[in-house]
Amino acid sequence: MISSSDILRGKVLIVDDQQANVALLERILRGAGYLDITSTTNPAEVCEVHRKNHYDLILLDLQMPGMDGFQVMEKLKEVETDGYLPVLVITAQPDRKLRALQAGAKDFVGKPFELAEALARVRNMLEVRLLHKALRGYNDALEQRVRERTFDLHESYVETIFAMTRAAEYKDEDTGAHVQRISYYSRTLATILGMDAEFIDRIFVAGPMHDIGKIGIPDHVLPKPGGLTPDEWTVMKGHTTMGAKILGNSKSPYLEMGAEIALNHHERWDGGGYPNGKQWEAIPLSARIMNIGDIYDALRSKRPYKPAFDHAQTLDIITHGDGRTQPEHFDPVIFAAFRANHQTFCDIYETYMV
């Protein structure tokens, strides 16, 4: 609620090239109890002083040399970007009143001044302006609360996804840090490739869900130190389709991409991957991006069937191949981005080793 004292403390700027008119308006307003009154006879300085002081009401004469009131209002629109001009125009020409309102002024008062009318219009204008500012402040505060709540919900949601993903990783890895590193590898490549912010955010969250299907792989197969039998290998490859089923049929864009990656992250650019032997662009971009980070991390990490390799060994294997991993397995554009930025992958691995 706007009180009378709030209105009397409103910031008022008087703009008129005639000093006598300025003095008269100042005397009228101060006599009515208004406390914060500024004036100028130079219309060219109105925008700058308003930008600094944010007046609640500008009493603006229309007929001024050099720069008239209409030109001042056009300039004020550059300052008041929300479209609200707190302008009460002063004019002795009745035919200019409608034009002034069309130009953005909120009200007008005629010359010569009728004291009661002028004070009533000033009070009404200030009350509306202060209500407008209060509403905008309330809306800004509400939007901030919504943003904070949305952020909290998003963070909670993402943390739940990561916790669920770590459950699968702890079944297979020495450490769940693999999950965290996959996020950073994926985000790094997506950024280098020029993907938009929405895609980058989604792959950061969705990438670590690639192996969620391993929850359903029997314990005698998953951590087996030796080679897998053909039947065991068939079971192991099933983690891709199982992961897609776990994450599928969701309205969440994160889980949608997670299901996409889970199903396709072992597909190869040359068509030699699984489960569906897809090749080239038939493999979703998210899976192509995530795949090379997964391979890099797997080579750097100790597994039941292999020791950990250092960065140089890993780079050599990915770049030149070792039979199991070959350069033609990767999207050439993504492969080139990895090679040009391989040190970033090393930095990520060493930052999130535990």
C-alpha cells in the first residue's frame, strides 16, 4: 500500500526552458509538501540525470528550443526499457495533448496552471508510479525465488541421477569418480563442437548414465578378471539395451538423452559396434561425443582385465589403435576435437581421480 508520506517523498524532476515556470512549479509542489524536487532548463540533460536518479515523475514542457518534449520522450525510452515513461507533459496547446499521450506520456496539465488540477494530477501520477515500481519489485523478487527454487530442484534432481548412476559404477569400477569424469569429458567436447547451452547441460547430466544397465548384469560376469565366454559376452553387451529400458519412457530431457546414450555408446562410426551395428550419423551425436570420453577413461583406469595406462599410452592407443580400439571407431570430427584438446582430458582425469 502506498501512503501519503511515500507519495510526498517521490522524486520529481521539472523540465522547462523558462525559469519562471520552473520556479512556479517548485513553489506549488513544495507548498504541497513534496520533499524531493529537482529541476532543469536544459532538455538535453534530462536522460542523463534520469538515468542517474530514476525519478518517479518528470514534469515535462513540450515547447522548448533545441530539443522539444517529444524528442526528450523518445530519448527517455532508451532509459526506461520496460516501456513505462513517468512523464506528465505541460502544454499550452490542446492539440498536442493527444500526440503526447500517443508518444508515451501518462498524463498532461495545461498552461496556465490550475493549482488544484495540477496537484491532483501530480499526486495521481506519483501514486501510480510508486505502485508500478512496487509491483515490479515484487515480481522481480518472485522471479528470483522461482529461479532459486528451480535451481534447488534441478540440483536435487541431478544429484539423484548421479547417485543412481554411481550405484551401477560401484558394482563395476574401483571408484565412482568415473561418473564425474564422464560428465566433464562430455561437456568439454560438446562445448568445443559448438553445441548450444541446453545440449551441453543435458549431456553433462546424461553422460554418466551410459552404464546404468550394468545394474542388471550378474556379478559373476561383470567383474570377471579373465576373458568372457561367448555367452557371457552376450550377457555383458545386454547392459546397453537394459540401460535404455531403465531410463526410457520418461518426460525428463536428461533421462531421454541418458537412454539414448546408454543404448548407443558402444556403437562405432564404422558400423562395427553393438547392439545394433549402427554407423555414421545414425548413431546419436550425444553417444558419439560421450563414447570417446568413455574409451579414454577406461584406458586410463585399472580394470580386472587390464592395468591403468598413462595419458601418453592412452593417447597413442586412441590415435593409432591397438586392435581393440581403432581411430575409425570414432566420428572423425569428434576424433579431431579430442586430438586437438587431449591435454584437457588428462587434466580432467587427474583432477577427479578420487
